Amino acid sequence: MNIFLIKFLNFLYFTFSKSGTKTSSIDEFFYPLDKINNWNVVYGNKGFISYQCSVPSTNSYKSIFQILKILKENKIYSFVSVLKSMSRNNKRLSFGQKGFTLVFDFPIYSNVLDVLNKIDLIVLKNKGRVYMTKDSRISKENFIKINKEFRNSDFMKLRKKNNFCFNSVQSERLEI
């Protein structure tokens, strides 16, 4: 996967995509890449990193523009990119907030982690969120600032009640 191939595939996709409505199965809608056997090998031997963040409606245009500008300046290109509008979700530990979510799948470029740290700062500055289900690298400091709900008393009571018996590499890295 390289910049030329990504540009060519994007050109083909937009040139030959049909506009309009179509009914699709849940699996087809949520897992479109599963139609392609071993789709993940297109990223090469190093693999890829998935990143998803959200930004509130307020200043969303500015936030998204800044994120895309950083990606372009650093020559970080995503094979899979998605922009969706979102509603607020009041559930515990919810990622949802009124605004937009951005999803990227990046090949492992040499500077990808540094660039994602810069994007975290834009998300933090604009009161956005990082989707923890896809996270594999956010710093503990930025995690605490961005995801305050993991430090609330209800969540900590639940963790203590279960004697912290359900842990993951992520929860240990972030000390939650």
C-alpha cells in the first residue's frame, strides 16, 4: 500500500460508485472489507493502526480541517477513511457525542505514532473523544484528559466491586 495505489483506488471508487440508495445486510454494511479474503495484507508486513475520534459539532469544521492538514503535511495516508455524523449517547462510558466521528486505518508509517499524538491534542483541545475500542497507543496523560468518565466514582466502584479481575493490556497501560 502506498500513496499512488491509494489515490488510484480512490479514483476508481469515486468514478464507478453508484449514487442512490441500496438495501444491504448488516454484515455487508458494517464489515464491507470482509468480502475480500485477507484484506489486511494490503497494508504490508508491518500491518496497520486504526484510529477513531469524535469532535463536537461546535468547531467541527475547524477540527476536522486541522486533523486532515496534519495528515497531509506528514504524508500519512489512510486506505480506509470514514466521516460520520453522530448523536449524543448518555450511556456509561459512551463514545457518542453530538458531532462527527473520523475513522482512519493507517499503514505503519515511521511517523504515524507521532502524528496520532498531534491529532490527540486537537481532539483534546476541541473537547472531542478517542474511541477506546480501537485505541492501541494513546498516552495515559491524554487518555485521562480526553476520557474523564473512566475516572468517575461509579466506574471506579464497579471496578473495585469486581476486584479489578477483568483487565486488559489497555486497562493496565492506562491504569483504569
